[in-house]
Amino acid sequence: DGFYIVNHDSSFSRLCNNKAKPEELTLDEVKDLIIRDPNFPNMEEDVATFEEMLDASKDKIILFVELKGNTADEQMAEDAVRIIKEKGMEKQCVLISLKYPLINYIETKYPEMDTAYLTFASFGNTQNLNCDYLGLEEEAASVRIINMIHESGKKVMVWTPNSLESQKKFLISEADYIITDKVLQANNMEIAMSSDSNIFIYQMGGELFA
């Protein structure tokens, strides 16, 4: 019904015990769902709207907003940019996607917005793609590729280092961000290491669906 909510999976099955997909429910029906995360068994939450996520984050953190799933199209991009601008959060949001044509559309039409393309593999001159950040799978994030991307004026995100060994590797690398499911572990790793690392850590889990 035209509203946007934040969810990682393509359905609500895992966390809400409901097999419906976001695009199959109205906002009122989504708001009737209860999130029960097995990692936090004593907590219950409702599903956040995009606006609620922005309000909770304003002036606190940078949001990497992934446009994801079957409903991720130019209309979603237009609406996301509009909502972000209405909140005055252009400098606090990076729009990311696995769909390069969508990222190219946003970067071309709204160059003032920061964008990131998440790649499954790195072949050819990916550093020349029309975006501000490139997200590399950790297997493809070599020193050479990271340096090439930096030389092109872009930042590098690495996904998804979850093991201690992998997190340590990329925390001391020249990567700008890591995307991880285990953010507390990564924070503890960074603290245990020298304080020289300036890398930022982004926790997976909040992608935009219509």
C-alpha cells in the first residue's frame, strides 16, 4: 500500500513466524507482527518503517540503506531519496543495492546522494562504475583491488567477514567499512587491537522493502 518497512529477509518467516512477504501485506498488517530475535529472547519489537528508522538514527549514526528484493526499482529509489531529503538526512544515508542499474540511476539523477554497489565478484574495471562506494565480497577484496578503487576516488566496503580471523584481516586493511553479522565481536576485536584503525563497522540486517 505504498509504505516502506525495514527487514533483512524476503519474508517474515524467520523472525515473526509469518511466511508472508513484505509486499503481500499492508502496513497495518505488518505492524501487527512481532519480531522475536533468538539472539535477544527477552525482547519483542514491531517492524520498523523507513521513517521510524530514520528518526531513530538522525544525528547519531550513518545508515546504509539497501534497496532490496523484487520491489527494489526506480520508484523505490525515488521514494527513498524523497523521504531522506524530507528528514534532512542526505549526509547521513548511503543508498546501496546489489542491482547496479538501480545504483546508476540514483547516482546519475541524484549525484548529491551517496551510493554503494554491492558486487558478488570483481571482474574488469569495477572501480569505474558510477557510484561512491564499492562493496566487495571478502574473497575478492585483495590489496590490489582495494587500492585500485581508492585511486578512482571511491570507498571500499567488505562483506561479510564474520570470523575472528577475517575481521582482524580487514580491520587492519585499507578497507573503509566492513559489513558483518557479528558487530559486537568486531568491536571487541578492534578494541583489542591497536587504536590505529579508523575503519567503520556496519551491521547487516536493515534493508528496505515496499
